[in-house]
Amino acid sequence: MAKKELRHIKGPDFTKYFAPIIEILKELGGSGNPGEITDLIIERYNISEDELELRNKNGGSTVKNRIAWARFYLVKGGVLDSTKRGVWTLKPNALDLIDIDNPGEFFSRTHGLFEKKEKSESETGSSIGIDDEIEEKVEDENYRVQVLDMVKNLPPSGFERLCQRLLRESGFSQVKVTGKSGDGGIDGYGVLELNPLMSFKVLFQSKRYKEVVSSDKVRDFRGAMAGRADKGIIITTGRFTQDAKNEAVRDGVPPIELVDGEKLVSMFEKLEFGLIPRTVYDINHDFSKSSRNNGSSKEEYLHDHLPKWENLHRQGFDRRPQLLW
């Protein structure tokens, strides 16, 4: 299937992702998780490997950073619903708010709302600008880069032991690290029990790749699996090329699960493995502003402005993991 071209419009580079996000969400039935949407955009649209390798000042993926900016504008413009953390949802009236064929108009209109907000806040003494708000949302995940950097700096044997424990935490038993040279890239194996009557052996490879993992690495690993197991996992701190992902699920051969750096950190988060979740509260500046302007009591404010109160960022709290290494 030929890949689609990203449509560049007048404005910041991230605006070219408005249409792809909406089109992918429509295909998924109206909602999807960030990783799934991002992977489909990379798969379906013509984004070069060189562009995918670009990193921002904090070491994160430039492409994923721009997709996050695009999502932020779509939320602020009313196209996406952000009430459920970790899920991007297309609102029923989304296509009434943005013309896919003319996304530049949506950007100008939405950015105009930000400028009005900044002007209002500067007049009232509140100094939270839109750039700060975007940076907070997008750069909140800098800890993911830190985790990957620490893992990449582990010695090979240390990374193998880390993967061993991660598999155990994920429900595998009898996990062994072999680490034999000349073993076709197989670093260990484990047993996954589906139920008391069914279990199967899984081989795994753990490599601290700092760059991309190509399709030939997947083929080589599958060749080493032959006659030894029907399931394999490749765990890496790098990133798999699209050809490698296609090779992993090619028809007629045993499938191989791919765990890249992003997914590796997501597993750490889910298992709270090396990370401690913490609660963070954001300030509702409208609350103090209203009390200052009209002298109303807290009870009166809550009664008159309950919808605003309920719109505290992420319902008043956030779970931002704290590193534990």
C-alpha cells in the first residue's frame, strides 16, 4: 500500500498532523490510545527514517512531539475529548469544527483563542502562557527519556537481567538467561502459562540498540527459533523500522513480539517497575480570580461555577511517575 503524503500548511510544522490524527481516529471507531495512533500515522504516512530519528532538545522523538502538539490544539479547539487519560476520542461534532481540506483555518482560529486567553490573563495578573501550557503537557514525559538513557547505559548482562525480571513481573515463569555467544541471538527463554492446561515456551532476545532495528535482525532471530519454540520476543531500547514490524507479523511464519524503547517504558509504568507514581495538583486560577473580583464565598463560587471547577486539569490530579533507580 502506497503511503499517504503529509499535507503541509501555513503555520507550525505540527499542523500537518491534524488530518492524520482525525483520519486514524475515524478508522479506529472514534477513539484510540496515543501509541496506537502514533504508530498508525508513522505506518500510513510518508515519514522518512531520517525524520523519525530526529530528537528534540530533551532527547525525545521530534515526530511524536509534533503529534502531541497537534493533539493539544485539537483538544483546545473542541475536536478531541481529553477527559479520559490515555485515550484520544473524536467528538461527535468534530468535523463541524475543522475542515480536513483546510486545517490552516482551524489553526488560526484556535490559536486566536489562545492569544485572547493570554491577553486576559496578563490583564488580571495571571501569567500562564499557552507555550508554557503546551510545554508542560508535551514535556511531562521527559522521565521516559531518562529511563531509557539509564537502561542504555547498563552493561549487556545487566540489561539481560533487567529483561528477565520484567518478564517475570509480566507473568512468565522459569525465566532463564542463557547469554550464549553464537546462539543465533537468543538471550534466554521463559514459560508463559495461559491456564492450568496450556502453557508454551517463549524465546527472547534483549539488545541495547541505540538506533533502529532492521528487518534482517527479526529474520535472523526467527531462524534461531526454528524447532525450539513457536513464540519469540525481541526487547530493545531502540526503535523498529516499519519493515521490521511487517516482518514480525508476516503470514506463514511464527509471529514475533516486538518491544521497543517506548513500549519498554510503558511496561515499567504499568508494572510500577523502577517507577513510583505520584499525585500532582494543578491550580484553578479562575477560582481565585472570581473570588477576588466579586467577593463571593467559596461555596457560592462552587455553586455558580461548578463546570469550571470540574475542568481542573485531569480532574485535579495527575499521575506522573517518579524515577526509582
